[in-house]
Amino acid sequence: MAVDLSLKVLIIDDHRTMLRIIRGQLKELGFRDIDEASNGGEALDKLRGGEFGLVLSDWNMSPMSGLELLKEIRSDQILKGVPFIMVTAESSKEHVVEAKKAGVSNYIIKPFNADTLKSKIATVLGDF
């Protein structure tokens, strides 16, 4: 199955620079409909207000972390099926296991490049 590059993507990170980097990489891969949020609460509002086909979220944010956002999404009957990729500097096995238990679709360790992002998205959405 091929990736639908017209699907709406939400990226969440509390650092503007990281949002800009991920947005640039997504555009490089061909995605056109990209929205941003700077924390989990803002992201949840956006997710409940629109149809997103992919979420890329940082782990370490406040007041709602990426893990808390993931758990909220997975417990929501409407949002629970949205593919969710955690983007984080947290590389410990415990963090990866915790994210998997919460229902993460995939996991990217910072720093990363567009090829890594493409590979992780492909395992969730299909080939480019």
C-alpha cells in the first residue's frame, strides 16, 4: 500500500526549531497538509477538531507529555486508530516499552534525518 501524501499530519513539539525541522522533512517527503501544536493539550484540541491521518509527537512536553497525549488518544473512541509516532531523545528500553504498552505505532530517537523519518512512516502507513 502506498502512503497517501495528502493526508493531514499533526506534529507536536514544545521547541519551535524541532517543529520547523520535522515540517521541512515531511515536506521533503511529499506531505502537504501539515499542522503543528506546541503541547499535548493543544494537540488534543486540534485532533478533536479535525481529521488527521498521522501524529508525530515529542515525549517531553508540559503540561501534557507525549505519552499522556498518546494514552488520551488511545482511550478516545474516535481518535484511537490514528497512527502515532513518538519522536524523542528518550532512548532507554524502559521508555520504548512504556510507549509500546500505551499503543505507539512507532518510535524515532532524536536526532534523525528524513530517511529515518520516511522509514518509520512507511512501517506505519505503507511504502512511498
